[in-house]
Amino acid sequence: RIKVKKNTVQLRELLEGTVASHVSGNLSVDIVGVAYDSRKVKPGFLFVALKGHQLDGRQFIEDAISKGAVAVIGEEFDKEIAGEKSKKTHLKEIAQIQVEDAREALSHLAARFYDHPFSGIPLIGITGTNGKTTTSYLLESILIKAGKKPGIIGTINYRSPGRTWEAPVTTPESLDLMRIMRCMASEKVTHIVMEVSSHALHQGRVRDCPFHTAIFTNLSRDHLDYHESMDSYFAMKSLLFKGLSKNIRNDSARAVINWDDPKGKELANLTEVPILTYGLGEGCQVRAEEIHTSDHGMTAKLITPSGDTRIQSRLIGDFNLYNILAAAAGALSLGIDLGPISSGISALQGVPGRLEKVENEHSLFIVVDYAHTPDALSKALDALKKLTAGRLITVFGCGGNRDRGKRSEMGFVAGKKSDMVFITSDNPRNEEPRAIAEQIEEGVRESGLTHYFLDLDRKSAIQKAIRAATREDIVLIAGKGHEPYQITAGTKRHFDDRETAAEAALLLP
């Protein structure tokens, strides 16, 4: 649980800078907390009624007031909620502020309520389809080697030196984000590294975050159930870079861009701040040469505008070289020297659920990875194919209530690049697991692979894959990575691919 020092501010002061179309009630009341979830409202709170995809916050205004809310902000109010038809006289006494965009208002209010917690702390935002988490871990390791105290906000968890919190989402809602950053600021972190999702950018969760550095990893198909098209998806990612010039520290803001990605140059045209490029091409400012990879990691010569240095990493997979270059370029944009960059890269042992080897009694090569997009799965398989003397065996599924179009694509990729495939369940959520698996199966069939199996029980599928493997083979269990749970029919239960794989190896004769 994230706790911060209690704060009290007068509503009138809190609303400074918020554009409202209508205001009524007592603006001199003291606000002791802000919430957008009525279940978290306490006496003296301001309740912000957000419109979501499934629920409308206005439905919970009376609940918030019954719990002690003294003010309400929303985009529009029903007359009954406003108190004109209500028999509850206390409803009429509540301060009501009507705004055009409640999410924008929440972000602004959160920054003010928590007294702009990022002040004096460089914010580094990392966005892209794949690689955000690994890049954040690498940058964290580099900053620590440089004698800094970084705070991290990302997919696996939120953490600062000595503390770790659970991460319900990659990028928290603006109110939660400001509270987390206030906690980190109170612990004297020197930098905050944040994975920034396309959902967060679209919903304005980081609208009031003045990023010093924005890092772009890559762009490939993902979240099209939400964004509907790749153009829309890219447009959301680009908001992070368009906003850099508007920051309060825009004189020092930097954009770090993967120059080898097809969208890199397009993104460069959308930002007004200085750009630092990275990649493997000759034109990249931060690049690598003399690259050597093995199942123990990689070595390379890092070329940068600040000079050259040797780097060594335990991370496996060619695509991880791009994550290393992204982190190195990000560190350079922050003024970090090559020494800490090199030692920070070497110091990172690995990243949970990212091509993570599963130690087991039979010395089988078992890897768990978070790959849940066609591009990520393709890159993971390519990396592992180079390391295997035998067969590449893949176990994976696709999430329910998410982009259906990628399922057959992932099936095709797995079929083309694996020697054996076990189609199973990922997080089916509220979808029928068999229907998801059959959509994946269409792609596997199209690939021409005949050596595949369908087992909707993920534990059983993992066990079968491991029983089929020899010491010359590699087993890739993809899709869930670090996640310690599985969601089926709306129920969340404990399930960890790493634990399941290790246990399956123990059962071997």
C-alpha cells in the first residue's frame, strides 16, 4: 500500500487553473483527499466522476457523497444528482464543478494536490510496443551504477530503493501516478523512469508529467481492440514526443528514437526537441559493432557521440541489443558517463518474464517470455532458434477480450518458426477458451506446421511440452511472462509459468 503524508488544501486553491463551465456550492471547503473511485472516498474528499468504457462515474456520485465527499467534479450532472429533485438536502450543499474533460481536470488537480511531486526530478518516459520493461530495468541499473536513486513505474511493479509496490496497470491513472511520485520524492529519488502505455497517453494519465527524456522502442501490432487501427495506435504513442516541447523544462528535454524502426523518422518529425538516435544502422548516433551472442548473453562495442566502450550483457536475444542501445542512449541524454553505462548493463542479471531461463533438475533449456504480440513472438523465436542444437518447442495462447486479429497472426508466426507448437490458454478472461485457441490454430495450419497440439489446460500443455523436450531442444513458454496469475471466466487464480515449468521438469523420469 502506498502511503503519503496527509495534505489539506482549500477547494478554491485546488481549482486554480481548472477551466470550469459551471461552479456551484462552497469553494472555501477544505479538501483532504481526491478520489475517482467512490469506494475510496472518505470524509472531506473531492470526487471526480470519470466516464470510462464500461462505467460512468456519475452513477456513483451519491455513493461518494454518502461516504463524505464535499465536492464533485464531472463533465455534466443530472438534475437529480445535482440536488434539484433530491429529497436529500445534503446533496444541494455539495460543491459541484462542471468541466469539459474530467480526466484532464483530474490530472491537473492531482498534480496540484500532491504539490507537483516531480519538481527537480528528471522524468524518463519509455513507450513502444515491445521492450519498455527491459529498457527500464537496464536504465535503472545504469542509474544505480552512476550513484543515483531511481524510482521505476512499470508493468512488473512500481519500486524505489528498498520498496516495491504491486502494479495493477503499466501506467497508473493520473491521481495514483502523482501519489506514487510524491512517495518517491519523499524518499529522495533522483530520477523516475516510467513505462508509458498507449492507453495512458490516450486517456491523459501523463498529461501533467513534464518528461525530460522520451524513449521510443518500436511499433508493431498490439491493442487494436482499443485503438482500432495502427495509425491511431501510433498517433497515441507520438503524443509523448509531441508534448516534450511544452514541458516546463523544455530547454533540456530530449527524444531518444529507434532509428531502425520504420516509424522512427516519422516520429522525429513530430517532436521539436533535440533527438538522439539509436540502432544498428550507420546513421545511428548510438549503435553497436563487433557483436557476439550466445546462450550466456552478448558482448559488443558501443559507439556513441561521447566515445566508445565495450559492453557485456547476460540478456539473450538479438532484440535485447536494441533495448540495451535504448537504455544507453537514454542515459546519455541524462548526462551519464560511459563508465556507469557499461557497468550498469553488465550488472543486470535479467528481467522477470523476459526470456527468463527456468532452472530445473534436468538441465533442460526452458524459457519464459512475455511475448504476446506477433512481432514479439517472432523476435523471441528468432533469438532462440540461433541458440538451439535441436528443436524449438513453443507453448502459447492469446488473451481473451483483446485484439482478435492478432491470434491467427501469432499462430502463423509460431508455426513457421517452431518445430512443435502447443496451443493453450493465456488469460481467456470472459471469452470461451476454445474459440480463442481455434483462431490461433487457423494461423498454425496456414503456416504448414502439422506437428502441433491443442490443450486448453495451460499447466497440462506446459507439462506435455517439457516431456517432449530433450537437452538439445529449447522450450519457449510465451505470453504471460512475469504474471503470477491466470484469469478465466472472470476469476483470477494463482498461476506462474516459471513455477509450473520447474515443477513439470521435476516430474520427468
